Amino acid sequence: MSKTALTRRITRIRGYPRTDGWFTPEGSSQALRIGRDCFPSRQDAAADADHRRAQKIERLRIQLAKLEELLHAD
């Protein structure tokens, strides 16, 4: 799972891939979307997590620039 990798770590889970593109973890009734929430390999999950981190950093830089602009506008 790579969604929580933004703030924590990549989690390995066991379960069953379904034919409709979803993945059901063992002992759970909730499903995860393959390619969005979970990935077939750790390398794929790591690449997605790195991409998400880079996007978050860019959004934070934009937000910081806007705040600095407001600070200097006074």
C-alpha cells in the first residue's frame, strides 16, 4: 500500500486480487484499487510513493510562496 507512504512507510499486505481491478486484503471486507491504493510489487509502490511525495512537496512550495507574498504585501 503506498497511500500511507507519504507520512509513514509502505505496508506489505496479503490478499486476493479480483478480476474487476480491486484487491481484497486477507481478513478484511474492504477492497483497495490496484494501481491507485496498492501495487503488485514493492518497486511499483515505492515509485508511486516517491511521485506522491514530490507532488506534495511542490504543492507545499506553492502554498509557502503564496504565504510569503501575503507577508510581504503589508
